[in-house]
Amino acid sequence: MEKFANIFYVLASVLFILGIKKLSHPKTARNGNFLAAVGMFIAIVATLVSYGKIDFQLIATGMIIGAIIGATFAIKVEMTQMPQMVAIFNGFGGGASALVAAAEFLKTGEITTFTLGTIVLSVFVGTLTFTGSFIAFGKLQGFVSGQPVVFPGQQMINAIFAIGMLGIGYMVVQSPSEMYFFYAVVVISAMMGITLTIPIGGADMPVVISLLNSYSGIAAAATGFVLMNNGLIIAGALVGASGMILTNIMCKGMNRSLTNVIFGAVGLKKESTGEGTAKQITVKSYSTEEAAMIFDAAEKVIVVPGYGLAVAQAQHAVREVAEFLESKGKEVLYAIHPVAGRMPGHMNVLLAEANIPYEQLKDLDEINPEFEDCDVALVLGANDVVNPAARHDTSSPIYGMPILDVDKSRTVIINKRTMNTGFAGIQNELFGFDNSIMVFGDAKDMLQQLLKDLKEL
């Protein structure tokens, strides 16, 4: 029976890989999600059939409860809350792996040294992922400060935890009957998840989410070795590897290393200096009626979506404005920065939800040359990813980060609710440029009023 299970695991793995492949494009993402779900269903059925002695009533109860929770999240959670949901699901994945490994440890009977080692690894990574993901959720939801939370000796404490984890993990393998060593592994893992995540600022949340996603996959793969289940090993390895690749892409998008993201504390409030307070930004505030006249004279418009667009749920409103401009013969493109929003691909998903043609979505390298020939760049809630300080201010925490060259457009129209800083905690010098104007207000309300003013011209 085990041989047949492995055949079905291979089939499930093929569906996982095809699903991941299709997730790379919004047009095929739904089919990719469906293929991956079918693959998981096949893997679950193969596992249940191969193990034999299972209480199917308990399994059915768990599946029903899980289905209800999943369906509720899918229906109720808004697009702006998607990063929080992803963070929670990462935590649940890590927690589930840790629980399964702990159950194997608590079973009666002799356990091999290899299995004990993989149990320790699974419990460590899974528990760390669980607590770290809920700290990330708290930061995104506002329960925990979005600013880096640091204190003296923080890195030393993390180092002590890491060394202690190695020592106690060794003791668990050597003396599995001593339960307090195992409990210590759980406690230290939980504390490390908190202490490693809490000093990371909101600007780095896309990287943190993808990294925690990778951790959940690693925990699942380790649990697969605990159970000697090939399907779980493959699925966990796929999640872990893809999460690491995505993390690397996010780091390149910010021109920072992973260690700098984890230990750099970008967004930490610094004491102001005389030089800093002397730099005052004078902005030009325009009405939507004045902005409409600028759009009417433009031929090429590039929209730069940011988190402010997501908060206002303005994706449908921006599509309506773009369609009206296109009906007047104007070209409209969308500039997507890899770390715009609060999770990887946030803007792509948001705009795809509004049925904006994917061909109009241009990534950073593709769109930057277009700004020099752009009449109007419309910045909707983006901040750090359009800050020119990243190019020249060596003291800036975002120095060296590739940005969208919106300042090279003939006119930059910036929509923000307030003059508050972005996740990096620094003021945007773009707001004071001669070719920049501000239109304050909620993005959705502003775009709806802009559309009315355009139609009245």
C-alpha cells in the first residue's frame, strides 16, 4: 500500500509544481490554485488510506472545522487584510508541524537518534514560525507597534537563545526521557520567534512574510522526516524553497541583505538633529478640478499604486479613471514596485481584482525608462518606493534601494491622506519638487471626484 501512496505523492507533487508555475501570472493564478488544491487532496487521501488504523470520524471533524474556518476567512477578509491573513496562515502551518512532531515525541516506544533530531528541528522551526507570524500579524494589524521594537542587549539575548537551543536540543536527543529538556525547546523557540520578529519594522514586512512562509515549509519538511512521509517532505521542501527564493527577490528589490532586514531595524525613530529639522518640505496642494485639467492635457499617464490605494479600496476607482482617460486616446500604464504594499505581489493581486489588464502592469525595470516620456505620474499612497533620497542620501535607511523614477515625469500628482511618513519613517523629498503637486484625501474619494471633474471638462 505504501508503494501506491508514493505514486500518488508523485502525482500530487507534479500538481504542486504546476500550481506554483501558474501562480506566476494573474490570468492563470486561479487555475494554479485549483491544481495545487487537487494535489493536496490527493496527498491527504493517499496518506489516510496508507496508514489504515485511523479514526475517520476525527479526521472528518477536523476537515469540516478547517473548511468552515478557511471559507470564512476567504469570504470575510478584505484585500487590505490579506497580508495579515497570510501571516496568520504561516503561523498555523508552523504550529501544526510543531504539534505533529511533539505528538511523535510523546508516543510510547523507542525513538531513533535521527528521528529525535528531526523532532527537535521541527518543533524549533514550527514554534518559532508560529510566534513570529503572530507578531508580524500584530504589527500589520496595529496591535503591535509597526516601528522596530529594540532594547539594549537584544542581539546578545538572541545569541544566547540560539546557543542554548543547540545545547538543549542535544540534551533532548541524548536524554529523551527528561521531559523538561523538551519543554525548554518549546519555550526557547517561542521566545526566539518573538525576539527575532519584533525588531523588524513595517518597511520590511514583505520580506518577513515571505521568510516566515519559507520557515513554515521547512518545519513541514522536517515533520515529513519525523513521520517518514514522502508527500509531506516534498510539499514542505517546495514551500521552503519557493519562500526563500521570494525572500531573495524581495531583498534585491530593496537592495538589502537578509541579515540587514532582520537586524537593521529600518523605520526606527531617531532623535532629530539640527540639520534634519532645517530641511523643510514645501508642498503645492491642488484640488481635483485643477488636477483634472492636467490630466486632460496629458498624453501618457503612469499610475503608481501603494498601500494607501489598498487601504482605501480604490482599485476599482482607479480603473474607472484609467478607462475614461483611455477613451480619450491617452496611454495609461501601472508601475509596480516589488515591495509596494505589505506583502509580495500585493499590488498585482489588488489591481487584478479590479480586472485591470495585466499587460498594463509593468515592473520596476520595465517601467523606469518610461517616466522620462511621461506627462503625468499619479502616485496613490506610495511613499518609500518613490523617494529620490534612495539615490543620493547615504544617511537614509533606504539608500541604495531601487525606486520608481516618478520624479523624472513632467508632472507628479501625489495623493496622500496626510503628510505622515512611510514605513521607513522618513520624509519623502519628492513632495517638495517643483514638478510635484499634492492632492490630499482618501484615494477612493479623490479618484471618484477626479473622474467627475474629468467628465465635466
